[in-house]
Amino acid sequence: MGNVSAESRSEIQATKGYRRIVDLLDEGTFNEIDGLARSGDGFAEVVTGYGMIDDCPVYAFSQNSGVCGGAMSKAQANKIKKIYALAVKTGAPVIGIYDSAGGKLAEGADILAAYGDILRDSNNLSGVVPQISVILGPCVGTLAMVASAADFVIMDKKAELTIHTDGSEASVECASKAGICSLAVENESEALAMARDLISLLPSNNLSGVPVADLSAPAVPAAMGAADDMAAVFGAVADEGGYWELYPSYGTAAMVALAQVSGATVGLVGFNGVLDSASCSKGARFVRFCDAFSIPVVSFVNASEFASLREAVKLSTSYAEATTAKITVITGSAYGPVYIALAGRGANADYTMAWSDAVVSAMAPAAAALFLESEALKGAENPVEARKKLIADYTAQEANALKAAAQGAIEDVIQPEETRSRLIANLAMLSSKRVTTLPKKHGNIQL
């Protein structure tokens, strides 16, 4: 194996892989694991260890492109596997920093086993502790599958992430549009800072409670926005400092974000307009993530219909299966399947509120009015204007929020400016929620 000198160790500590992991963690807290592990004639191509981020224990690994290009090897895989094993034992999050030229093909079957082992261990860890991938260089082929299986993927503008070994479709723009990249940032320092921000918002594992910030200073939220402006709505309910939007370039009819409300972490989901396939997938995965770690989900609904039956079922199943606290606020429209899947008993919502001017209906008011009141149009001198008036009258009299509340379809009708205070009260009420479900391995969700 050869002797390991102090000079050779200092060379490793000067490489990008080592410096990145030191920069990620709180100053002076990094403890390296297997720092002397060898791969062939040199050190292993990854730096692994543990430390703290805002007093939260974290395991981390950083592929060292300064050693054989960070190429995956049996030795590298063994180091990463040990990090996963320790995370399972101790219940601490894992952050992986990816920058690799590929795999050591000369290792033959060993490299296939190495990839398989870390892909298996990463998936087994999913839902047990949060996992974050930070892509700061090439991440191609099977390794891209490992990185993309994490709960969140952060990329800087020079990163490459693709399953294609020829490097095609690898840009951050491609990964963002495909719904793989959670957050795209300008540079390496922003990527590491974003990973730290996410860790501060997340529970350490699936058995610990959500983090609660010290609110010694009062939160000053932004002004409430319109029903179709989910960014403004999120800003108005989140504590001062705002929210962390995820997947902004993917499925834009849905908006998802992590935020703190009265100091506690919540998942915010906003639905607006026609919910297409990508928007449903985006919402479903985020709700499932929040449920895995018992992060409350607050949904804001202003949507008229689903574009795809398969995706509607996927989203509906995610809501129905989730046992975390769920609150829905209907800010605009919630018709038929949308109401049932996202706001009503089908969504298994714990508490549903509607803004005073919201429209809640078993079907689109235009269709319902014409179906139920078509006789009123017979003999009209101006059929177009008569039709408009009929729909407006039906919407005002039969599809309003107050009638929905009177019929038990929603729990309360509120003014938009009351939203934040009512959410804080309801989240506090639901903080002790406990649910026992039937024993099973998992549901068979539409994918």
C-alpha cells in the first residue's frame, strides 16, 4: 500500500473535494472518515466524514476531482456506503457533492457492483433521513441515477447531470425542465449555501420533529396577493425571510416551497389553472416528501381541472395517503375532481378554508348552470347575454364559499388577510396529530 506521509495528506486537504466539504460544514466541525483509504496506488477518489450545520449533525461525501478525476471505484463506493450506514444508525441527513469523470472501467465487474451498492443503499435510506445532492461538475450515467434519487438536487450553472454517457442533455437547464434539478444557482458557493439552508429547514430523520426557529423578533410577512398569484400568497403566509421555492422551471401550474410559519417548517403547495402532467407530478412528489418526514402541508387551490387522468390519480393518491397535517385554503376556484382530490375528504385534508370570494362547485359553474337551469334560456331575446347572466347567478348563489361551508364541504370561510393567522392557529391545533394506518408495504400509486 505504501507509506502515507503528512505531505501526501496535506495535498489531499488542498484539493477541491476536501475544501468543498469543509466549506459546507460549520467551521471546525469536519471530522474525516476513512481519510487514509486507498484506491490503487493513491488515495480514494472521495472525501467522506461528518460535521455540523447550524448545530445539526450531518454526514457528507465530496467526490474529489483532483484525484483520478473523482472516478468511481470500489474504494470510493465503500467509503460512501459507510456514510450511508452511519446515517441509518444515527438518523442524520446526508449531503453528497458530485464531481466525477465517470467510473474506473479497469475495475470491471467491481465497478458494476460498486454502482449497484450505493444506488441500493441510497434508495434504502430514502424517507429515513433527508438526502441532498449538490452537483458541481460532471455527474453522468449510473452516478446520475444515484444523485437524482436524493430528495433535493442543487446544481450550479457549470454542472452536468445526465444518464447519457455521451454527455447529452446534461445542462442545468435540461435538468430543471425535466424536474430533476430542485434548485439552480450561479456558482459553487451559492450551491453549498443553499444546501445549508435546506438542512436548517428539515428534520434530521423521519422520527424527529420539524425544526422550530427562535422567533424572538416578530415575523413581518408581505402583503397578501391575489388568488392566482401564488408567489405573493406564499410570501404573505411565510415568516420574514420568505420561502425556498423548488423546481421553479417544471410544472408551472403547481408551485412548491419550503417555508417557516411561526418558526416551524411547513411545505407550501399552490395550484393554479389547469393542472398538467408535470404539475401533478411535481405536487405529488413534494407531498410525499413532506409526509415522509411529517412536515405539515399547506395547499392553496385555484384550479379548474386536470389535464390528465393518470396524473390526477397520482396527485390524489399522494394526498390521500399522506398522514402528515394537511390544511387546504381555496383561494379561487375548486371544481369537481380538483376539489375532491386536493381540498375535500378525498384528499384526507384535516382542515379546509376558503376565501370569501372563492368558487366551490361539484362541476364547472358554466356547465352546472347550463345543465340545471337550461329551461331559463328558452325564448331569451339575447341568448349570449342570458347565458352569461345565468352562469353568473348560479356561481353567486350556488357555488359560493358560504354555501359550501353550510353543506360541510369546507370548515370555514375567511378573508384573505386572515390567512396567515388562521394557518398558525390550525397548524398549532394539528401539531399533535397521530394517525394509525393499515399495515402494508406501500400503496400502488400511478407513476
